Amino acid sequence: MDPLTVAAASGLRSRMDALELLANNLANSATSGYKSDSEFYGLFTGLAQDMVGDGSSAVLPVIEHQWTDFSQGTLQPTGNPLDIALSGKGFLTVRSPSEVLYTRNGNLRISSRGELVTSEGFQVRTIEGKSIQISSGKPIEISTDGTVRQDGQTLGQLEVVEFKTTGSLRKLSGACFRNTDATRPPVAATGVEIQQGKLEASNVVVPEAAMRLVGMMRQFEMLQKAVSMGVDMNRRAIEEVAKVNG
């Protein structure tokens, strides 16, 4: 395979990965607490003997890794006492059926068992690692430090944590993250304020993401044409060689 086709095919692959990230960002632009993902490009250099056939080096564009923008989104009032937003760094600690996760999506509700859970149904944890039992039909108050009260009784304090570095956090679905490095455990968050009756909007800038998506699609089309040109050039070269040998 000639260098032109190899480089174009590599570019197509990296653009496909980038398109997936952009599409996921746009799909979650209305998800509370969602953090947008971006790609980090690099150049892979290696022997192209298997691809080109002459043992020369090839420099190919690849996506080395993706990174997440953890900047805070806009806090939007909802008037729902079960909605909370984190102002400042930090994550709510929640428990899925299999593990502890971290999120900034404060769209909470009361489960059929009377537990305070996220919109995905994950239990919201207290600083003691327990769930919070809520009586339906009674007003609920959540203070700025995460203390949950109902009928004058304290039901627990929400566990809000932060990480010295977010490099160990891996996004699952929506706005939930998993800590993949046990040597970097979370610590109690400082300087964060919980605001009841508000939700943090996604930090995806929709117009910018839409423009990038259009630009990426155009790049994809250009690279497709480059691959077609490379295939056509190879075909013509083979035909010319056949004519000479004939």
C-alpha cells in the first residue's frame, strides 16, 4: 500500500474516533453535570515496511488519548428541592449495584424503597458510607455543606469528595466516573458549596461542538477522496506495468 493511502486511512480512523466523541458530547448536552470530552492528537512514527514495502518510516496521525474538561457548567435554578448543584470542585459519591462512582449530576429523587438516589437509580452516599432514607410527602432541606434534614431531623450528610488529579477518573455513561487508581483515593472536598433547587448544566458548548462536527465531516470526506485517489493511482500503475510486460 502506498504512503498516500496509508496516511489517509490513518487520518480516517482518527477522525472516526473524534466524531464519536463529538456525537457523544452533543447527545449529552442536556445531561446535568456532564463533562465534555476532547481528543488529543499525536503522530505515530514507525517502519512502514509492511504497509509501504520499502522499509521507509511512516508518520501517521493518531488520537493518543481523550481528555475530559472538568470545568464547571452553569448553575440553573429548577425550584425542585431534590435538585442540587455543586459550586466548586468536587463530586457526589454514589453507589451503583457493583461499585462506588462519582458524579456532578445532582438530579436526585426518592426510590421506591425511600432512599435518596440519582436519576440512574444509584444510592447517594453519606460521609459514613450509608444511604439516606427520605419520607415522601414531607419537605426536605439540604444545606450548603450537604446536610440533609427533614421534619427537623438530620438524616445524614452527603459525601462530597475531590481528587488531587482527575487523571485516574474514567467516564462511564452520562455524568458518572470511576476511579481507576486505588493509590489515588478521593479526599473530602474543600471550598465546595451545595446549592439546593439548582442543577449544573453540561459544560458542552453546543454551537462550538456543532461547528467542529461539520468541520470534522468535511475532513472525513476529503480523506475519503484521498483514499480513492490512492487506490486509483495504484490501479493505473498496475495496468501500466501490465502493458509494459505484455
